[in-house]
Amino acid sequence: MAERPLIERLGLVAIAAVLAAVFAFVCLAAWTSGELFLAVMAGIGALMTVWAAAATLRKG
């Protein structure tokens, strides 16, 4: 399979960064309001999104 162009990978990483920021905001908002389960799930979502972005950059 052909490698993705660098500009495409950077675009995907930018989209993932926005989504990770949204997940992190939800995590923080849930944590401050006492919703522990939602905060943990949003935090996991943020970490998984960052992990996927890093894998996209690394693998191509």
C-alpha cells in the first residue's frame, strides 16, 4: 500500500488535535462538576485520539 503524503498526514493530525482538545475540555468540565465516570471516559478518549494521531504521523 502506498504511503500517505506528508500534507495529508499533517491534516489528519490537525483534525485529531482539535478532537483531543474537545475531549480534554469535556474531561475537565466533567471533573469539576463531579462526574467522575464521564471525566475518565473523556480523558481516555483524548489519550486515544492523541495516540492515533501519533501513529498516523509515524506510519505514514
